[in-house]
Amino acid sequence: MLVTAPLVRWAAPTVAAHLPAGAPLALRDYSVLGTVRHHWWVTATSAVLGAASHLGWDAFTHAGVDGGRIAVPALHAGALTTKLAEAARRHDRAYRESLRARFGVTADPA
């Protein structure tokens, strides 16, 4: 961040001059990054808040962050795929049983 922020501010006016004008994005307006500067403490505070919120969110969604426990298991990256796999197994089991009940057919996997 300490290297890229000055680089972006230095290049912004030149790059923005070559971007398309108008439309909803107003890309040429990014040239103002070359002239407007925040105080150093605004950037530092933003970096600290960003890092803290990132770690906080990771504590909810990744088991390795806080010693192996997940505060909200439904937010875990593997929770959805596990639930989908369980639903597929239940559906498959119900389908096989419905075939067995209707037709006396055994549709067990080989």
C-alpha cells in the first residue's frame, strides 16, 4: 500500500485522460486522485479497520483463525456444499424407495 498508493496517484491523471468519457462510471473523474490527498492518518486508520474487519469476518467463516471453531457454521465455505450433498443423498434415497414402492423395482447402485 505504501508503494502503490503514490504510484496510483501519480499515474491517475494521465491514465484517466485516456479513458472513455461519460456514461454511468465517469471514468475520467478519477483524474482527481492526482490532486486530492487524504491526511496520512485517514489512510492508516482505513488500513487498520480493513485488516480488523477482514480478520473478524475470517473468524466467522474459517476454522483455522480462532483455534478451529467457527462462530457461525452456516457461513463456513464448505457448509453449503455439505448441505447440498446431504440433500442429494436424501433425494436419491427417497427416489429409490418410491421406485421400490410403486413398481417393486430395486434401483440400488451397483
